[in-house]
Amino acid sequence: MQPVPSAAISPVFVFPNAVNFFLGDQKTHKQVLTIYNVYDTPVRFRVLSTAPDKYNVVESEGFIKAHCSLDIVVRHKDVRPANCNVTDKFRVELLEYSTKKVLGKRDVPATLNSGIPDRDNGNLDESRGSEKYSFESRPLSRESTSRESSGRTRSGPNSFIILVGLTCIAGLLMPNEGECSAIPLQLSCHIKLVLAFVLGMVTYDIMQP
């Protein structure tokens, strides 16, 4: 087992901040991690884990274009009571595209909870103490890149969330600052990056069971 390179030069943006699976709700056994590249150049990424045998990951390594994001599907494949209330961690690393030097890293806790999600109380408490983790540096097992429909059912997103999402989409369709266009309103890349981030969070909220 090779050690994980230690470097934390550039911030790594990942959503959500923690992944929660629930023993009694099969729909939660598959979650999505979104990795954002906020930089002006493409970057490589890789996803490591403290317990790689417990998870399947689509595209555990690859690259992300500048100012783009990528959804990583994570599936818990060892769902049983013995693994409940055990917190593993995913580590998302960004690397230079050409040299593969580690630019930054972000740890995302992953917990299998007993029962079903309590939608009235919101997210679970993400603080899990000060445990120390040992990360596997080998790639996680891959699934087919086809992403099945989750089949989630819910009452539907509220109108405000939909309005925010449509506003973000409209902003992203605006011409970039400095481009020749008949549309007078132009947005900078930084504003569009914020809109893309908000749109990602809105999309995640809509897709929640």
C-alpha cells in the first residue's frame, strides 16, 4: 500500500460535505459526489477511500476541464447491520494535469446509518470525533459508466428552488464578458462559476429522495 501524498496547496470543492447511506432505504445506497474545477486549466482527480472494498465508484480517477464539474456516483455495496454507524472517508485529490503533482485534497465522511432518513430533522450531524484514517491509494472498484435512474419519489421541489435553478441556467446561457454579442448583458467567468455551483446544489436538492 502506497501512502497518500501529503499536499494541501489549492482548495478542493466537493459537494456534499458528507455522504450518508441508510440501511432501511435502498434509494440512499447510491449517492453522488460533485467535484468542481474552479481553476483556469484542466486538472486530474482521483478518489481514494479508507474502505475501498465497501464501495463501487464510477470514474474514481480522470480529468475535469477548466471551470467545469463532474458527478461521481458512489454506491455502498456492503450494506448490513454490522457496518452501521461506521464512518469511512473518501479523499478527493486534485492533481496537475501534466505532472500529476497533488494540488490539494478534501476528505468527505461516509456513514451507513441504521433505519431510514429523518427528513424532518434535515441532515445528520457530520461531526464524528477525531478518528484517524488510513487511505487506500489503489483505485476504487469501477461500475459500468451507465448511470441508472434512481427511481426516487418525493412530493416535488418547491417553486422557489425551481426559480433559482432556472435563473442559474439563464445566467449560464448569457455571453461571456468580452464576447461580441447582440445581447447587452454579459457575465464574467467567475459569476458563471458561482451560478454553476448554485445550480449543482439545486439539482442535488431536487434529486434528493
